Amino acid sequence: MARKRRRTSLGVLFWIAFILFVLVVFLINRPQIQSVLDNTQLVEIISERFGGEERTVRDEGPPEIEFPEETEEQPDDEPHTAPTDPQADEPSVAEDSPSEEPEAPEPEPDAPETEEPAVDPDIDEPVEEPQPEPQRTRTARLYYVRVTDDGIFAEPVRREIRDTQAPLTETVRALIDGPTADEVADGLLNLIPDGSRLLRASVRDGVAYLDFNEAFRFNPMGVEGYRMQLKQIIYATTEFSTVDRVQFLIEGDQHEWLGGEGVYIGSPLGRDSFS
């Protein structure tokens, strides 16, 4: 009986020594064993075959944890369905590195940022109409007729007229319009026939070529009326330094005589033509 107990004790000691030997060998060769297990995937094969997920080899240290890649997880209680969006099947493109956005320039201290008021597209903003520029004028000398006991004379008056790029045309047309009410009250007359119009005007070599309509040819005041209407035009036109004489035209044509009774207009006329 005592011999049997001693055999049992020796067997237990043998197995304890064997287990300690195996444990020491395992601890010494743990890195190589772990590498072999990882390369051969022995643990996964045993787990799949026997349905167990427990680790067969336990280390004294904590087990290594492998972090899975981040993927979208769906709830377990809902069935997995394919996305309805056709663009969802396209693989997502991972960015290698975050895009570098340019830094916004810092505002200068003299120009602080101000928030612009929000504009409601449904509200019509009032449109400011451009204000007309003040009309420029110039002073012109126009000539009208004064009748006295001593005779008929061309008398100058000062008039503010529009300052345009055609000052000669503007002056003659203002003259045809006639004297103002105050000038008429002062006794001035306009002997240029009613309905007269200046059609064209040009200056060349000191001669102003003035083209009038047909109404300019007939004056009810007779010969003296013809002479005074020509004087009014000649005197007002020769106020310009570039004009010495005037050539009268009727509807674009040059005529020898003005009116049936006859006043010569076949050549350029100046102030000295009626002295």
C-alpha cells in the first residue's frame, strides 16, 4: 500500500515537472509560437471546426487586440437591403490626405468687415432714375428790327441759348424763333418770313453756307423786308470769328434773286453789302 502511494506521488511530481518544463519552453519560445499560430491561422481553423471562439492558448499577458476597419454597421433587428440610390453602388474614394484650403487673408484694420443686409428677392427695389445734367448755355447776339422816324435798323439783343456742338445752327434757329415778349414790348420786330426753317449750315473759308426752305424766299414787307431779313441773318452769323460772309441757298440750290421784286443773293454777302 505504501509502495502504491509512493508511485502515485512520483507520478504526480513527474507530471508537475513536465508541465512546468512545457510552460518554461512555451514562455521562452512564445514569440515564435505566436508567429506560427498567426501565419498558419491554426486558432481560427480550430475555432471554426469546433464552433468555439475561446482562445486555446492563454498567455500571462493581455491578448493582442486587432482593431477592425471602420465600416457602416446596420442594426441587427433590420434586414440588410440594397440601397435604392444608383450612386450608392459606386465605391467611395478615400482621400489620401485632407485638402489644404488656402488661408483667408486677414482684414486690414482700416477696412473692418461689415455685414451686408440680406436682400429679399421678392421685394422690388426702387430704381433711381438718372437726373438730367444741367443744360449748358451761352450768350449770343441776335439782331431784330427797330422802326423809327429815321428809318429801319437792325438792333442787337443778348440771348441765352443752348450751348451745343453746332453753335451757328443753334444761333440762326434761335433768331428765326423771334423776339421774346419783353423785346416785342420794347418795339423790336422780326422780319424773317413765318414758316422759315434752316435746313443745313456749314462754314468753309470764312463763308457760312446757310440752306433755307422755300418759305424764306417770300416776304410780305416788300424789298425793305427782304433786305432786313438778310441783315438779321448776316449780322447774327458774322458775330462768329470764323464767318465773314454768308451764301444763301434755297432747298439746296443757289439762286440769283430773293423774291419777285429782287434782292441779289447770287454770291456771298457781308455786312458791307447793305451799307
